Amino acid sequence: MNTFKNIGLVECSKSGKIFKMPSTSSLHGYNLKKVLIDGSISEGHARNLYPDAELVQEIQEITTDKDIDLVLVSAPQGYNRELLSTIMSSGKPVRIL
């Protein structure tokens, strides 16, 4: 039985404080599969932070991915309500950080 959870991360930080997490954690049982950078950080910086994750530009690439078990939303203060609404209505478990 595979106990790993595939995670989609939506990086919303406008303050420059970027959420950092390893791409995988056998201790905590997750795999960071996709990261939506959406202009919050540069693609190069995101590749350095999340080298094993697929970087995406559209939220639907996370919300429609059948393999994603959980969506993490980092620093959504003052962020696009439409984006947050799309994430929340996707039917996937969501955690706001």
C-alpha cells in the first residue's frame, strides 16, 4: 500500500517569504508533485526550491490532477479570491499555510 500523499503547492507569497519544504519526505509520507508559481517567485528560484516538482502556470493543472491528494496554499493574504475559490471548490483537501 502506497502511503505517500501527492501534494500540489500554490505559492501565493507577495511578501517574499517563500514556503520551503523538501520535495519528498519518507518520514511524513508526502511527495511534492506540482507547484503553481503564478508570478510570486521566479521560475529559476522555484526550480532551486522545488527541484523534483513540476512547475505549473495554471491552477487547473493542480486541481484537475487525479494524482494530487492535497493542495497546500502558502500565504494567501490579499491574494486573488477567484484563485482561492477555484482551489476550494476543486473537491480536494486544502490546507492554508
